[in-house]
Amino acid sequence: MRKTFLMSVAAAALLAGAASAADLKFAPGQDAKFNWKSYDDFKAAHADLKGEQMTIFGPWRGEDEAFFRSILAYFTEATGVDAKYSSSENYEQQIVIDTQAGSPPNIAVLPQPGLLADLASKGFLTPLGDENAQWIKDNYGAGDSWVGYGTYKGKDGKEAFYAFPYKADVKSLVWYVPENFKEAGYKVPTTMEELHALTEQIVKDGGVPWCIGLGSGGATGWPATDWIEDIMLRQQKPDVYDKWTTNEVKFTDPAVVAAIEEFGSFAKNEKYVSGGVAAVAATDFRDSPKGLFGVPPKCYLHHQASFIPSFFPEGTKLGQDADFFYMPTYAAHADLGKPVLGAGTLVTVTKDSKAARAFVEFLKTPIAHEVWMAQSSFLTPYKGVNTAAYANDQMKREGEILTTATTFRFDGSDLMPGKIGAGAFWTGMVDFVGGKSAEDTAKEIQSSWDGIK
């Protein structure tokens, strides 16, 4: 996904090859935090696959590729399947080329529902069956949301479930320094109304509430789009959000304008942001959270996704020197439940085989999640995992946000056409914090969308 890519560290070179039993990260049966029974049961049910070959193509490179290979090793050990994983720097384009050429992998893993929907419409994906859709509904937090992101129209025009969600990321987070809160006597807000009140209280106490930085080179403005998307999910029903990402609900709709204005109530108030409003667009998003750690603090709050600790000062201990809370919902909109903004990868079958089907079944075992959870950079909405397997408390708490969510939505700008989600929306946010009204900002973004042929 575009913004997810911008937030990623440059990937290492591709390491293609087969997983083997020697790669098992944790010895089966040795650690009680893992659900080894799920592994043993899967192994017993798929003993007839030995010698079969399977290819997987996905987005994971560098460190994440090594983590995925550690998962794949358990699948190959359990089944005897000769499984090979590969990736490419331009994996989105490559999977399109491979499917159109008639030489797809057995399994394709992608973080773009829109691209997968396009592949399904051309007959390049194999339906996974209603039983798998039902399994996701029953076992994932916000299960209906995840099923929706895996359901597309096939070549015959009929909807079917094609994409199994595996691995997720959370964006709906606000970061703070516990010591600063303790010294000032502040409590973590549990509603947006309380967050507004806290913001005002910090100003009354002589402090500055927020650090907000939209700078990101040619992508400047994207952090503001995350704000808007989080606010939309807290003010509007999910279907309004969905229609907004497809241009059925226009940027000029009062619901969207209200979300932009709500962001402005934080970002366009001189007293609310570190460095004043002029610093919002000028400050690089990677430098923005550093104000949390100033003495005295230059700010107390920072809205950003789960990746941001990578840019905290060296030696920062999460849970002690810095912590986060879920971006709260409005008490006035309690009927909207607990929405979560994020991203995820979706597993599809692009060349059907018994091994490919078995791999999808493998992803329904807790062990397929827990082994990666115990290492790094993996969150799951699967309610059947043992959360004690998470490598640290931060990941555990972020995972619990996913499992307790009532609605999950992908980053809206990533679902929009590139000229909007990675263009007019970004620049529009810069213009907005620069002084343009929410109405005029919305009109300009909508004009750009209307101009797409």
C-alpha cells in the first residue's frame, strides 16, 4: 500500500528458496505459550501432501521475509510440501504480469484489496468458499469487515470470498509519555470528548498538547489523511466511509467536510500544536514525535500508527518511556462501536492445488500466527491465538485492539485512485493547514477526482 510503503524501511535483497524443517524457530511442544495441538492436528490431517510443490509470491522482503519463512517452515514440516517463497520490489506489477501470462504462483499475497478485486474480475483468483468466509466472521475481530475486504465479483459477475486475511497493522493510536502525564496529573482519555477536554486542559496548564508533522518529501500531507480517516470512522457509519473511498460520497459531502474541520480543530489552533500552525506542514513526520521527549515536553500527544517508535530517541523503552492509547470514539456516537483504521495482507489462490488449499487451512491454526507474533512486526485479529505469545506488551495490546474491534477499515486514501489518495488528498491537507477552509479544500480535491477520465 502506498503509505505503508512510505513508512517502511528499505527492504533487503530477495532471498528465494525452499523452507525446511531445520528452519523451525521454536521446537514443537517445547513452549506452552504456543498452541502445539493446532499444529499436531493440522499435521495429522495433511499427511498426504508429501512431495507436492507450491509457490508463494508476496510483499515481504528483508526482515519480514525471514519471519514469513519461519512460518512457512512449519507448514512444510507438517505436510512435506516443497514450498518456495519469492517477492519482488515491484510485486504489484509482477503479479499482474504473471497472472496475465498464465504463469501465476499457487498463492499470491497482497495488501491491496482493489488490485485483488481486479484480478478476481478477470478470473485470475480461485474462490475460497463460503465456509472460509464464515470462519473469518466467527474467529476474527470485526470479522464482517475482513470478509468484506476479501469478497469480490468474479469473471461471472457473482460475488465470492477470494482473499484470506493474514497479518494486520493498526493506525488508530495516540502516543504519549507516561511520566509527563503522571507529573501533570493527566489521565488517558476514553472518549473523543475527553480528548478534547485534555487538549484544552494542557493549554490551560501552560503546555502544548500536540505534535503534528505532515512533512514527507513528495508525499507531504499523508499523516493528515490518517487523521481524517480515523475521524470519519468515529463520526459516520462504515458504509459512508466505504462510499467515500469510491466517490459515491463526495469530498464535498457534509460528513467529509465535518471530519476535515474536526482535524482542523486540533491542527489549526496555534495553542494546540508544537511550533504553531506553520510548523505542521513544515515538520517531517519522522521528527514530529520527538517533542514528546523534550524537557520540558514540547507536546504531550502524537497521533500516528504502530510503526512510529522506530523514530523515537534511541533507547526509548515502550510502556515505560513512551506508551499509546487507542484513538477514542465519541460518546455521542457510541452506536458506531469500536472502529479501527489499519492495513493488512490478503492471501489468495492464483493457481489451485491441494497444497495451496492446505496452506489456507494452515492459516486457520493459531500456530501459524503465534510463531510470527513471538518474533516481531506481526499483529492478528484472530481471537483464537494466545496473546501471551506476543513478543512484547506493545504488540499484545495492539493485537487486542484488533481482536476487540467492531469495525476494521483499510486506509481510505490507499483505496482511492492514486491521483487522489496519493495526490490531491495529500496536497489538499497541506493547503488546509496553510489556511484554506475545509469547504474549499474539499471542493478542490473533489474537482481533481471529477477530472479523472
